Amino acid sequence: MLHLAKRAFKYVKKNGIKSFIPRVRLYIEDKNFLKNYYSKTALTMEEIDAQRNKRFDYEPVISIIIPLYKTPINFFNELVDTITGQTYGNWELCLADGTGVETELTEVCRSLMDKDKRIKYKLLESNGGISENTNAALAMATGEFIMLADHDDLLEIDALYECVKALNENNKIDSIYTDEDKVDLSGKKKSEPHLKPDFNLEYLRTNNYICHIFVTRRDIAIRVGGFSKEYDGAQDFDFILKCTEQSRVVYHIPRVLYHWRCHTGSTAAKPESKLYAYEAGVKAVKEHYNRCKISVNVKRDGENYGYYVAERNIDEHLSDDVLIISEDDVKKVNDVISNSDKEYILLLNKEIEAEDKTIIRLLEYAFDSEVAAVTCRINDKADKVIQGPIMLGVNGLFDYSMKGKDSSYPGYYRRLVLPQNVTIGDYRCIMLKKSIVLSQGGLSEDLPLGLAVFEYSLKAEKENLRTVYTPYTIVTYVGTEVFPEYRSEDEEIFIRRWQDRIKKGDPYYNRWFAINRYMFC
């Protein structure tokens, strides 16, 4: 509570009481929603029994690798109980103890091995640090998949079951992650569930949102070299970046299956306690971009610990290859694009006021060959949010997350103020690529421009091209139609073409938010 009070005081000092009051209101909304979430996702005894009796066609061994170091016995026992109690039983537990000398923990682990042959334990000669200790646990693993866990956290009873279920549904899955929350020292009081988007590369580049649970193929873990000591403190982030780079499919299970125990002074409870970890994170992000052959400057996001800002290095003369179009008629837009020699097309509504840097900020992402469109944040004249990320298939055809929120609001897990992949973007300020527009036969002229732009992104998605939202430039809409409405006949055309895709929902908007009409992302 003291930590929360300090954070509140710091926020008021920086942003003022007027901004703080809506934040308190939002905090209460969060609490009510999350209480409802836990009640709806709890398993019944019938469901647990059914899982224990389920036999999958494919039942791989999952090696749970855990480094130990002066681990409190009570926390360790609670963790082991959540592993041995799993409804899926084809696992092995690989424990590498860096304590260096025999302790009560050694006796406990050896006793566990005697009782359950799936449990392996090795007392290391000395403490090699978190990465080397984890590598020792990895070396013990024989399963086709490995799963990371900390030595004092807790798993949900169906954590492994849900992972194997996913692997049976899609044999191209190479890596898996789940939602998570935090628990207090008792392990009973849950808080701060992190209900994550499906795999979101741009968002991952700003913070390790994947974190726990993370499962990957053992051969990928070995191929990337395991864990690197030079990234101690951010070794999991570095490892996850490397493994997802190598994965065909990174699959997200939208359920809280991992509980991260908060200790006083831990990064979970007090992030400023381990600044070295965030400096290691800067290095991990930088090296990720290097491997992707993208030139960037990376830094920590101020005092937002665990978040990173990457400024992409592009030639400012690239802005000479940008065509700005302010037309709203789709046929005219197509004509202008087809007759232009410029590759980058900025659709900029006449009622948008933009800063000079807008073009460069959009180009930073549009320059990426895997990006089809770049959209940005739009505020109204009162500095309220019009567009952060737009969500497809939410509250009908689409909806604007965080609409009407104060400009200072960062969003759920900072989703309003961080770059990320989105499904669709607002036509009033969006950068497209001429080559992709032409490859699609132009924008659809039987739709209004807004829906034609949505369709452009959906077509590009089928070609594995991404749409990116950048918050680093904010434009202002000074018109009157803040949230445009489309004629029912136009929406019907769009829905008829894309009904299967719309039914799947928006991958970047956690399904529990969509079900409960929770409009943060």
C-alpha cells in the first residue's frame, strides 16, 4: 500500500489532481472487471476431472526448467505442488541449484526425486548467475518443449493441458505464451492480471509483455544459445526475443495460467529496485533490431521501468517519396496513387492538424518491408482521445479503444502510448504503400474511404503484412464527425466480404475484454 501511495503522490505531483481523479475512477473499474474475470474463468471439478482423463493424439514431454538459488522452502513447495497437480502429466521438472552448498532445499529436492521420477535435481558447484543456472537446468531437459518458471511462482492447474491442447490444434506452433497475474507472499491474493494481445511484434519490442508462461521447442532454445549471461536481469526478455524470431507460429493462450509472486524489493513489486535489469533490456532490444537488420537507437522509457523506446534511423530525405492525399472520394484517391511516382501515400483528412514531424514518424515504420500501413494517435480539439488502436469486430463491426479518455491516460499496460501492431487504422491519418495498393487492384471503390482502408489492411494481413500504430506523433481532428458512421448498406458489403475474419475478432484485443465490452486495450 505504501508503494501505491508513493506512486499516487508522484503522479499527482507530475500531472495534477485533475488528471489523477479519472485515474482513480479507472482503477475502480479495473478492480470490478477483474473480479468478474476470475469468477468466470475458474474451472469446475468436472472440468478438472475431464482434463485428467483426456488423451491427446500428440502428448509431448514438456520440460519445466527452473534455476534455484537460496529458494525459500515454503515457496518452493507451493510451486512444486502446482506442478505435480497438473491435469496433464507428461512433464519433467529440471531443477538446477546454484546455492553451491547442501541445504534443507537439497534434501527436499532429493526426496522429491525419490518420489517422482519426472523430477530432476542438480546441485551446482557454485552460483553462476541466473543465466548460467538456467542453462544448467536446460541441459537437463529431454522434452520436445521447455517451459520457463521462476523458483517461487505458481501455475494454474491446467497450464500444461492448455499448452498441449494448442499444440494438437496447430502443429506449426513453435512457441506459446499465456496471460498472467501477480500474487502476494501468501500466494492467495491475486492482482494485476495481464490480459495480453496475441503475438504483437511491435509491442514486444517495447517491453517483455510475453513474460510468463513462455513455452518453446527445445531445439529452438538450443539453437539460440540458451540464456546469455551478459543479459542477466533481462535474460528472459533476450531469450524470448530470440526464440520468437525463430518461431513459425507464436501462439497466445488468453487465460491467466501463471501467478508471479511479489516480494518487497522485487521487480514485480518495486521495479526501480533493479535498474541494471532494465539496462540489460536496452541491450537485448538493440541486439534484436540488429538481428532484424533495422538500425535504431534504444533507450529506457524514462521512469516507466521495463519499457523501451527505439528511434529508427532513416534518411530524412525519404520524406520526398511521400505523397499526401486529402481527398475522401476513393476513385479520386486511386487515380492520384496510380499516377504518382511516390511509394508512400499519406491519407490526411482536410480536418486534421498535423505537426511537421508526422511524416517522419510514420515513415519510421512504413519503411519496414513487412509493414503495409502505419496509423497514429488522433485527439480531438479538447485533447481527448479519438483514436488509439481500433479494434475489429468489437461492439459490432469495429470500435475505438479508450475513446474519450484524457490525453494523459497511458492505457491498459501502456497500450495507448506504445507502438504496436493493430488490425486496422483510421483513414483520416494513415500511411499506405503504393506498391501494395496496386497489387490489390486499388482501394475498393464500392466502399467509402474508411472501410476501403480497413479492407486494405485486411488484405495485407493475408499476405503476412502488418499494420502499425505509433503513438509518437499525435494529430488533432478539428472536424465535427469525431467517430464516423457508415451507411448500413456499405457496412453490409464490407461484412459480407469479411464476415469470417470479423467473427474471429481482433487478435490484438484480448477476448475477455471483448466479451465484457471492456474498452481498454
